[in-house]
Amino acid sequence: MNILVSCNDTYVMPLKVMLYSFFESNRSSSPHHIYMLQSDLSPQGNESVGSMVASLGGVYHSIDVDSGSYANADTRIHIS
């Protein structure tokens, strides 16, 4: 299964909790590919998520995106 996610350093821990739950609930269908769409995730945050995905048997793909690409995107107060 392919999963697209996005976060910054503030949401690394909630993302890891979600991914852990996903992997635990979907053990029979693998490998799972996790695509991280990011523009401001630190190298440490990126490595943390990638290491966890690998430890759960998944394949991690980090995709750097220019933050200007979504500068005019509709946002809400709780979405960075």
C-alpha cells in the first residue's frame, strides 16, 4: 500500500503514532511505501520517521517540495 503524508517537526511524534498503528493493523499486506511530502522537516525528524518505517518493514521515500508551491493554499488556524 502507498501512503502519502506530510508534517513538520511539531507533528513528527503524532505522525509516528499514526504510522505505527497503520503498520500494526496492516501486517498481512506488505511492503508498505510511505511517501513524506515535506519542505521544512529537519534532517533529524526525517531520519526519525524513516528509521521507524524501516524498522516496521516499510519503505520510506522523502520528497522535498519548495514551500512556494503551496504558498496560496487554503489553510486553517491549526494547519501550518
